[in-house]
Amino acid sequence: MKELKMKKTVLNLSGVAIAATFTFGMQAMSATTNEAVLYKDPNCGCCENYTNYMRTSGFTVEVNNTSDVAQISLDAGIPENMQGCHLVVIGNYVISGHVPLEIVNKMLEEKPDVIGLTLPGMPMGAPGMGGPKEAPFEIYAIRDGQEPAVYAVD
Ligand SMILES: [Cu+2]
């Protein structure tokens, strides 16, 4: 919304300024895919770490503290036994848990027909979790009306 307003203002200016509008517009477009909304419990430390990890990696993250993460995740389409500790919404996709951002970015580029991705639970060594990695991470794709299927192993 803020970007739209900015664009409008610049459009009212001279031709030189309109050339600058184009650049503004492009920036707004690339920024849109990096805009994330994250739902987490207020007391979740590893969710906080994941938020910082996203921000450091170039995402804009709006944080919503809530004690209903499990229900919100379920409503978003992530089955109860497949959920991570927090839920991220990016555009039309949802990401549950500590999914490495390389995998998230891969999905955002490939634009598969999925509801989103999940890394169930809180595996050691995952981004935001810390500790030694004990096993490869299996990241699942959630599709409407289908069993979750492995999307990537990291
Ligand atoms: Cu966690």
C-alpha cells in the first residue's frame, strides 16, 4: 500500500520523475515476494531465531504473536502431525517450521501447485534451531487433498 502511494505521487511529477517511477515499481515488485507474515507463540525462542534468519536473508517479516499457531497452521492446510513450531505466509504459500530458505526460495521460483512446505517438528541443526544436524531434513510439500510428499532433502 505504501509503495502504491509513493508511485502515485511520483507520477504526478515531471517526465524525469516518471522515469524514476519505473525503478520504484521494479523494486516494489521484487519486494513483494520477500514479504512474509509469521505466526508464532510469544514464548517461542527458536521461532524468534527463524524470524531473524529470514530478515538477515532479505525477507521483510511481519510477526504475529499468538497462542493459536497449531490451529492457524491446520486452517492453512498443514496437517497436525506435519506441523513445525511457527507458520510463515508468503504470497499464496505457507511454510511451516524451520525450512531452510534455499528450499523456500526454490519453491518461490518454481511456483509449484502446492499449498506450501513443511519441516515437521523442530529438528536439531535446522535454521533457527542450532545444535548439530543429526539427519538430513525432509521438507514436505502440502497439496490440497493429497498426502504430503517429500519436496526436498537438505
Ligand atoms: Cu522451532
